[in-house]
Amino acid sequence: MKRWRYSALVALFFVAVYVTACWFGAGRLLMPPRKELPPWSFSGMRIAHGVSSRGTPYLLCTPDSASGPGERGRILRLQLGAAKTRPFGEVAGTVVLLHGWGMQKEALLSSAERFCAAGLRCVIPDLPGHGENPAPATGFGARPEERSLPGEVLDSAAAKFHFPSQPAALWGLSMGGSYAVQAAAEEPDRWKALVVVSSFDALAPVVDGAMDGFCRGLSTVVDPGLDLAVRYRGGFWLSEVRPVESARRLVLPTLVLHGTADDLIPIREGRRLYDAVADSRKRWIAVDAARHGNVLGTPQHVFVEMAAWYARWLFPPDTQAATAKSPRSDIRHGAPPRASATPLIAASYDAPGATRR
């Protein structure tokens, strides 16, 4: 009898540990720590704060013609060349920038500085479960209100700051790429171009890979309980987050970039997402030797590629003649473009395992 009680207590203990681990694991996934960023220095753009009609905080970044481009923007404009840049301060369209897991809107200001220098205004929201967003947890873009979030924030910013909401494009990094792909499929008439950086075709394998990287075989044990905890705390099953299904409905020009040495989302998952994109106006770029945390900060000129992509599809017809020549649609880069020998200033962003530059 005593042995039976002892065995029952041991079993209950392990069940409690398992349930607790799954509960806190789901919380970590859906509600990453909201950290404060150190002071940042940016130039060449004006930054305004706003809150959308549904309560999403965002930043609006526009070129500051009075100050001229900052160093990041100046280098980008040199690399793009005169044929692909507008007079500084002119704005040809809007890009909604969607950050990665564990980040917040301010972490994309260095990216916004470059896009502003290329003639774009940027709207950067805090995604659910991140930054100052009042929503407690992220759904990785799978929930209906998340698929409409980029468009709703864009409309709110356009109304508040009196700028045209079209033409508009999407840009998403990692988790933000999942939001961007699903939003673009949800509102195909709103978005004119899409750029996805280091994102995934399905969330469940990414979570499994992260667990197995910590301890081999851990996902086999934890998966059932974690999935239930995510369903209870987040309102969705991990298997439901499949941007690849939305990619099959995309009808807009799509550029996908992924690091060849990505240690969180293997490049094969980014490639599967790219292969699923239905629209023929698509392009794949493998960023050599880039990991998940530094894909925007390698010597490869990824911002040149992204800015040129937006210029091609967003700029008015009178400027498209200069940008009509397109690179091969499917390319692996081994060297930076010949436009300039000036090294690109490394971008900064936060992600699990990333280092700030």
C-alpha cells in the first residue's frame, strides 16, 4: 500500500512538472518578455507616434527633407544609384514594417531610416503580445483580427497624419513575415508588393526544432501538452499557423530573403514558403552565411535589393522606366551588387539569440 502511494505521488509530481512546463512554455511563446530598448540615434526622418482605431500603437516615419538623409540612408542612396532614387524628401508610397518575435516597433527604426531614404514612408506597429500593444498574446498572424491589423493600422495612420493610403506594401521579419503573408492574402487589393525576411512556412516545425535544439527528442514528449496550452492561452492550435497556405493565394510581387546559416528557421522552410507563392512575380535571395539574428547585417546588400523591389512596384509610372530592368527571379548571391563598393552599415534588430550592433 505504501509503495502504491509513493508511486502515485511520484506520478503526480511528474504530471505537475509536465503541465507547468507546458503552461509556461506556451506563455513564453505567446507572450515573450517586453523589454525596454536603449536609446537609439537616427537621422534623416521624422518620427511620429499614433494609436490605431483598434488600439494598436505604431510609429510613422517619413523622410526629413530639412535635415537630409542620415548616414545609413546616404549609403543606401549611393548603392541604389540615381536611376532608382527620388529627390530626398519625396514619398512614393508607404511600407508597413512588421517586426519579429520578442521585438517591438522601435527595433525596426534603422530599417525605416533606409526605406525613408529610398522614398518611402514607414508605418511600424507593435504586434500583439509585444511592445505597447494591449493584446496579451500573439497569434503569429493566424487570427482574423491579426490578418487585418496591418491594413487597419495603415488606414488609421493615413487618417491621422493626412497622407494617401495607396500605394502600400508590406515587409515582415521572421514572425512578422507570417503576419505579412497572411495579411497580403487576406486583402489582395490593398497591397502592391511584399518582402518577407527569414520567415517560415509553418510554425509547429519551428517550435519543434527549437525544443530539439535544446534537448534532442524533447518535442516528442512536450508537443501534446504544449499544443493544448497554446490552444487554451492563445485560442489556436500550433498546426493552424501555416503561412504557406496563404502564400498559395498571393497575387502580388513577392521578394523572399533567407539566411543560408539560419539557426532558428532553417532555410528550407523559407524556400518552401517561397515555392508556394502563387504569383509569378516573385524572387528568392539566399543571404550567404547569415544566421537568424544577423540576416539584415551581413556584407550582402539586402537593403539595396529590398528598396529596389519596392521602387519597381510602388513608384509611379514616370519613374518605373528607370527601374524596369529586373534581376533574375531566382538568384543566390555570392557577392554584393556592383552599384557601389561602399559597405552597407549593419542593421540592428532583436531576436532570440541576436546581438545588437
